[in-house]
Amino acid sequence: MRLPLMALLAKGPAHGYELKQALEKIFGAAYPQPNVGQIYVTLGRLERSGLIAGEEVAQSDRPNKRIYELTEAGHEAVAAWFDEPSNEPRVRDEFFMKLALAPQAGQIDAVALINKQRRHYLNLMRAMSRLASGEDRDNRVAQLLIEGAMLHLQADLDWLERCQEELE
């Protein structure tokens, strides 16, 4: 949550609720809705670490609000984040741990475990398809997010097939 908030602040100053709304607008329903409490906690941490600076702004008809902006260190951190590749392999996959440890656990049918995971992935794929044709169908970013999730799910389904072939 730190760096996405900072990336939004790179455009200009904003308060926490504006940042929440911006995340929701950009990513749509496909991305988990950000918790406004988490956003404010994260903003506090970023401010204490010197990556953003906050300033109280008086409002006549509402309580004061705190507007945040990136510091020079924050701009450098955002630039470094965008410069760093994000392609980590998933070698610590929880399902694979279950599959690998099933024989040691005793009376765990590995093929049944694979089939249960396959059904779960297929249900997730159907949910993503519904999202793709839902309210965010005109949001290009949300559509790309959904497409990426579906491609990952398809790869996971292919990998489950490979695991089952190896075990049979």
C-alpha cells in the first residue's frame, strides 16, 4: 500500500479519502477495496519516515483535513519503485506446499487435493469473467487487471494438470 499511495501523491497533494477514491477509480471492482483506516495508518508511517509531508488544512463546515505530498525522498522512492522489475517467481506457493506434504500427512489424496484446487480456480475464473462484463467494462486499467488475473489462473490450471500427470 505504501508505494501505490506514494505514486498517487507524485501527481500532487491529496488527503487520505481522495487517495482511496483514486485507487478505487483506477482499479475498479477487480481490485480489493482499500480500507480507509489502512490508508491513514500508512500515510502516518510514510510521514514519520520522511517520504511524505502532511499539513493540516482548515475547513469551515467540516473538521480540518490533512493534505499529504511527497518529499524529495518520496519522489526518489517512487522513481526507484517504477524502475525495479516486479517479476518474482512464486516458489513459496501454499498449494504446492500442501501437495508436497500430503504424503507425509497421511490419508491425504493428492489427486483429490488437486481437483479441489482446480474447482477453486475455475470458480475464481468465472468470478473474474463476471467482473470483466460488469460495471468496470469501460475501465481499461480494471480490464487489464482482470485479464492478467485470468491469465494467471489459466497458468495455474495448466500447472495443476502437470502436477496430476506427474502423480498418476
